[in-house]
Amino acid sequence: MNFWTDPLKVAADWLQGVFTSWGMNEVFAHVLVAFLGVLLLITILMVIDIFLVWIERKVVARFQDRIGPNRLGPFGLIQPFADIIKLIIKEDTTPAGADKVVYNLAPILSMMSVLIIWSVVPIAPVILSVNLNVGVLFLIAAGAIGTLSIIMAGWSSNNKFALIGAFRQVAMMVAFEVPMLAMLLIPTIFAGSMNMNDIIQAQGGLWYFVLSPLGALIFLVAIIAELGRAPFDLSEGESELVAGFNIEYSGMKFGMFYAGELLHAMTFGGIWGILFFGGYRFFGLEQVSPFLAIAIFLFKALLGYWVIMWVKYTMMRIRIDQMLVFNWVFLTPLSFALLMVTALMNALLQGAPVWLYAAGMFLSNVVVAWIALEVARSVSRKERQKVEGVAQVAEAHH
Amino acid sequence: MIPLSWYLLFSAALFSIGLFGVLSRRNAVAILLGVELMLNAINVNLVAFWRYGDIAVMAGQVFAIIVFAVAAAEVSVGLALVISVYRRRNTVIAEDLDLLKW
Amino acid sequence: MTTEQIIFLIVAGATLAAGLLVVTSRNLIHAALWLVATLFGVAILYTLLNAGFIAVVQVVVYIGAIAILFIFAVMLTRKDMRDSGPQHNKTWWLGALVSLLTFGGLFAVLGQWSGLAKTGAELPAGFDSVAALGEALTSANGYVLPFEVASVLLLAAMVGAVYLAFNKK
Amino acid sequence: MNEWLYVLLFMIVGALIPVGAILGGFLLGPKKPNPLKQSTYECGIEAVGEAWVQFKAQYYIFALVFLVFDVEAVFLFPWAVKLGALGLYAALEGVLFIAILVVGLLYAWRKGMLEWA
């Protein structure tokens, strides 16, 4: 074992040795080393987060045929640091009548809910943050804290827009958490485990995207809604609610919500990669070195993030009633239908060879998607006929 | 290792606090908050008995999950009742709702 | 005293304090937020009991859904942000007495029980409580009936609650 | 050692970092509050009344349906973990479980509760 094949263990053992040679208690030294490891990971994440600001601005500029930040440093790379300095030296105003404790707690919880997701994310074969056997459900638990922080922010600001924005955001997040939960069950069924690392290991032969393309798609829609990004950014709705739940936040507190959102987007890009695209795996390359595995994982996470951005800057915002109908009447029943079909197919194809299993899963996904699209089409055709028919009658009367 | 008695005492204390909330609060929503505390106290007991008994017997955890389902059902129907009453009577103070029919 | 015991005492104390604030806070939103704190403390106790799945479920169900439902219900049933008037009824002292007696009674009963000082066995290596739970819930001589009945219970709750909350007469 | 200890460490560090950032902003930023600055923002128009506005009961329904499906998922996760080992019988149990709850969703939909009335 050397630094190249297992950097974390080597570093941790070395640190542990150093600490115990100082006469430190064994257990305490272990906890301290773990603390430093966590601090290192989160610091790296925050640095990545700073550059995400730059990436986001650069990418949106390209989508809109602009150049984006280009003055400070090469390609404007120093720009996010300038942004941070601006946020730090801004005045921190608290609205009159705000509930101070809750108001100040909300941005902290918001950021924390994103950072703790990384405690279950396997970054490389030997770098598993925490190998929990409930990994997949942990995502939802972290999301629950995020939901709570939003409603706390909206309520404590003593502002109508903030409260309405928070209510909308929470209604949307809880609504799309149902298909998300259902889609989290699908990799769990395939891998026979809720452990994130087991799910990655089980994707050695086939990525779950091949087994369940529809599942991956629904999961993507659900995470975009969970993030509150366009086309589901109606809680922000700057034309009606100005900024949504974080309207009264300024300075670094706003910065926490903003940075949390960006990091959340990349995190969910990574989770999407883990659950459906093999995580750090890429045709055996991950075995060469953990550093390569980290690079692969980061690449997949950024690719997922790019897809989320692509959707954001291409789609327009939908109305809240359309969003809710889309979720409760279309997406939720569809995801449950897919879950039932997957469970049955999994049981039926149990002893079958891999190619048959994969083909059966893939075809059942296609069939479910096709039926859902046909139903949606016939319903919307009927709806359109109804509306257009009424319109014609109205015209005749004029 | 923590002795079983600590968990049982904790659960008894939490149950009593919840009972106090149920008995003394005027607002119906607050009464339901007290009920939640009591249900949680019971769940702590169930999981503790699973851990300190035969681990291979999952009855404790299964019942804990069933209690989650019961709590969810209780809260959703209870709060729906409160909202429904509020719409008709414009109050959520439990003492004012002393008629069985109106 | 071991580290585990110290953690237990801190968490249990904080949880009980938060529980007291749930039943005494004047502001109902604060009471709901204190409930979240209490439930989170209970979740930490579940992790100390090696029941990680139950702990996560606690956070998902209670903090993610039930607390939100409470906050929504408070906002739907109040005209005024600040609540005027007493939050406790006139006979609150009776309630306090009854709950103290309950605690005392439980304490006395527990004191006589022989299995009290019991400490749990070490978890067998490789024991996966989620898999064991899955097996218990679905195997024919396990808990299949409660599993399905829970589904029916949730259905009944959903239908009943939707009906009640939307009955506009 | 209990693996949840590490999760606790993540929570502590994950809370410390935003606290540090906000504290930095608090220390470095100017502090000149005045009543106008502290008034709530409503597009430049003076705020009318309290922030306490009446909400639709619909929000409650969404949270409620979510709660039910949340609890359902809690039952389904152990089922999904063991599904591969248990075979068709267990799969059918789970399908029945989901189907019963979808009936509830159908009911709410037929009553028009899931639409923005």
C-alpha cells in the first residue's frame, strides 16, 4: 500500500501516528484525524463551490451568446473571489419584526443540508466518506433539513413575498420528492442494497441507465424540481415574488443560500451519476488510482451539473398549477407504475442471463414510457378539443 | 455500553412531557404536538427493546415502523379535523369545542 | 463513564429540554420547531442503539413531512401571528400533576423490574438490519399482514384527511 | 466504532463553515441600521399589513399526500433491499402495497384536490 493507491489511508495512518506519538489518547487521535479529513473534504467542496459560480456564469453566457466574466484574471477566473469579497463586506440587514434566531439559523441549515449529503457519497473505491447501509435514504433525510430551512427562512423574514415563496417552494419540493423516492427504490432493487458504494459496485457490468432509462429521466426531473431551478423556479418568480424565500437576506447569509444552491446542483449531478451512470467507475480505469477515480467522478458530477444547467437555460418557467398537475397526475403515477413493473420484471427475470435481464428491463421501460406518452397525448388532445371547441362557440356568438 | 434503564427512563420522561402537553394546552394543534412526543417515547422503547433483546428478532423495529405509519395517519387526520373545525367555527381552542354537534 | 454514555446524557438532556419547550412555547411555530429539535435528538438516540435505518426514517418522516404538516396547519388556522391569551388551560396544574404521577409510577414500576440493568449483546459482524427488516416484513411467517394493513391504514388516513380538509359546506 | 460518529462530524463541520462565513460577513460589513433599511421589501411600495396572509388549504393537501407516500417509501426500502432474494411472492406483496396507496392518490385526484383550484 502506498500513497498512490490509497492516499487517504496512508495520510490518516501517518497523522494518527504523529498524534499518538505526542501522547494523545488513541480514540481521541482517531476522532481528530477523522475531523481533519471531514474538514479537508468540506474545504475542497467549498473551493469547488466558488468555481461553480464562475462555471455557472460562463455557461449561461455561452447559452445566451455572451462571453460572461472575462476581466479579472484569465477567463475571468478571479471573478468569483471578487463576488465573495463583495458579499462579505456588505451590510447584513435584518428586517424589523424578523424572528432573529430562526432567521439566522435558516442559511446555516440550508448549507449544512447540502454538505452532509457528501457524508455518504463514495468519491473513489477507497475513499468512502461514511459507508452507511441506509445511504440512499440519507439523501432524503438531508433534503428534509433543506426543506425545513426554506420554511424557516420564509416564515422568519416577516415578509409576504418570502412566505409565499417558501410555501410554493416547499409544496413543490415535497411534491417532487414522491417520484424521487420511487426512483431511488429502483437502483436499490437492482443492487439489493441501499448503500451507495454497493450500488456503484453492482454497476460493474451495466450502468443502471441502461436497465432503467425512464427511471434516470424521472429522477433528473425530480432533482431539478428539488433544486428549485428552471423550469421549476416558480418560488423565485422574480416577476411576481421578486426572489422568493430569501428576499430579505443580504450579505453572506444570502451568499450561503446561493452557494448552497449551486453546490446542491452539482451534488445532485453527482448523485445522478452514482445511481444511474456508475459513479466513479469507468471501464476499469478507477482501479488504476483513486486520483483517477476522483477525476472520473468529478467529471460525471460536472456533466450532470451541466445537464441541469442546460435544462435551466433552455426551458421557460411553468406555472404552479401546471407544475402540480404535472407532478401529481402524471409523474407520480408514472413513477409508481415504473416501480411496480421493475419489481415484477426483477422477480420474473431472476435467474435469467444478463443480456436477457437487461433487455427485458430496457424494453419494459420503453413500453411504460410509450404508454405514458400515449395516455398523456390523448388526454391533452381531448383537453385541447374542449378548449378550442368552447372558443369556437364563443366566436360564433359574437 | 448504556444500560437499558437509561433509555426507559428517558422514554418515560418524554412520555410524561407529552402527556402534560396534551392535558394542558388549549390549542388543538399544540395538543397534537404533545401526542407526537408520546408516540416518539413509545418508539424509543420499542427500538431499545429490540437492541437489548434478541437482535435477530426484528419485532421491535417492525413495530417502530408501524408506529411511524400510525403517527402519520393520526397527524394527517387530526390536523385535517382541526382545519375543518377552524373553517366552521373559526377557532382552534379545544375548550371552545364542547358541543358534539353543531 | 464511557464516551457513549456521555453522548447519551448530553443528547437525552437536550432532547428533554426541547420537549419541555414544545409544550410550553407560546408561539406555535416555535413549538413546532422545538418539536423538530426533539425528534432530531431522538434520532441520535436511535443511532446510539445501532438502529440507523429507524434514525434516518425518523428524520425523513418526522422532520421532512410531519413537522412541515404541522407548520402548514398552524399557518392555516391562525389569523394573527402573535397569539393573545393564555396558551394553557385553567387546569394545567392538574395536567402537570397527572404527568408527574405518570412519570413517578413508571419510575416505580421500572425500579422493581429485574431486566433493567441489562446491557445489549454486541452486534454480530456483518449484521444488516435493513435486510433483516426487509425479510421480516415480507416473509410469509413474518409480518406480511401488518405490512399490508399499514398500507390500508395510510389509504384510509389519506382519504379521510382529504375529505375532511376539503369539505366546503 | 459507530459509523454515525462520522456523520455527526460532518454535521458539525457542515454547520461551522457557514457560521464562520456569516460571522466573517458580520464582522467585516458595516452596521448602520435605520428603520427604512429594515423595513420589509415589497417592490418599493410600503408594506401593507402583516406578513400573515391566508393560505390555501391546498398546500396542506400536498404536504399530506407527501407524508403518506413518504411513510410508504419507508416500508418499501427494506422490501426493495430484499427483493432480489425473496422472489415473486415478495414482489407481488410490494406491488399490492403500492397499488392500495395509488387508489388514495386516485381518490384525491378525482375529488380535484391535486389541482390548483
